[in-house]
Amino acid sequence: MTPEDDYTAQPFVPKRGRSLTALRDAAAGCRGCPLHRDATQTVFGAGKASARVMLVGEQPGDQEDRQGRPFVGPAGKLLDRALAEAGIDPADAYVTNAVKHFKFTQAEPRKRRIHKAPTLREATACGPWLAAELALVEPELIVVLGATAGKALLGSSFRVTQVRGTVLEEEIHGRPERLVPTVHPSAVLRADDREGAYRGLVSDLEVAAGALT
Ligand code: SF4
């Protein structure tokens, strides 16, 4: 494995004949950073190339790592409910993560795997996959789910509390994009006031829905 500064998925991203299927197949063999070593599999984005909105989360969780699809666990179910309530058809959304392998700690082999936040360097290493997804899907709007996705897309000074529920216009991977940041749905599940946190998520997604019309 290369030194940490050299971590990058770039050599694994196909240069020609790109399609979501080709990207997904290539990402299955990515060794751009050490996170592939302990995870079960690469969890690439899911959805149609024609999707109008792209949702970007942090990284796959335990269920996603086992099933190989993003947002299939409890946070994904909550996100689907919030999207529908805000007026965005979950079937018209492409969902992906800033980091495509599950990072976790585990006290012993049979113990529960505990989510561990990826570093900015790991998110940057995985960036070429997100850039390739954006270039193919060309979404009208990106919904940024939480701090890790925000820092990966908008830089280390990103603070979700300062910009959530607003429409930002930024250049992302060389393309002008419109983005609406909000919290990650797993933060809603962890909140003491879960109903209040959920209402906040729906409210931010309503801003995204309004920006799509
Ligand atoms: S986390 Fe991203 S860069 Fe690292 S091995 Fe997985 S797909 Fe490649």
C-alpha cells in the first residue's frame, strides 16, 4: 500500500466506456486506500443515471457492507420516509456515499462492528468515484448528508449547522453544482429529540424539493 498521502482511487476508475455498471464493476476492485481490507465489499451508488437528485452520505454502514447496497439499513429507511414526505420520490434519487467501503472498529472478531468516521484523507482518496458518478448522472441538485460528505465535497471548513437547508452554488470536481446540505439520517436516529431532528431533516429536504421544481 502506498503512503497515506498517495491514497487515491484514480488508477482504478475506467477512463473509457463509462456507464454506472462499468463504474460499479471497477469500484469492486478498488484498492485505492486501506479501507477495502476489512470491509466485506465495495458499496457503490445506486439509482438511475437519469436521476434528478443525488444524495451523498458518509460511508456504508454494517447492513450496507453486508448487502452491498447503500442506505438499506435503518438510516436508509428513515431517509426514504423523509424524502417522500418532502415531495421527492426516492425512486428518482441516486444515492451514494463519499467513501465506498465500511470503516469500523471491532473489539473481538464476533463482537458488533462499530462505525468509525472516515478521515478527510480517505474521503479525498475515494473522491474520483464520486466525481465519476456526478459526471454520469449530472444531477440537477446534490443533497449533502452530514459533515463528512460536506467536507469531502466542499472542503474542511464545511459546517453543516451553518448551511443546512440552504441552496449553495459551488464548483464540485470541475462542474458547477447546486447543493442543499442537511444532517445525516443516522444523526436523526441518535438524537435525543428524534421527532424534532426528523422534522428538521424533512424541512431541509423540502428546500431541496423546491429547488428541483
Ligand atoms: S474507500 Fe474508496 S478509495 Fe478506499 S479502497 Fe474503498 S473504494 Fe477505493
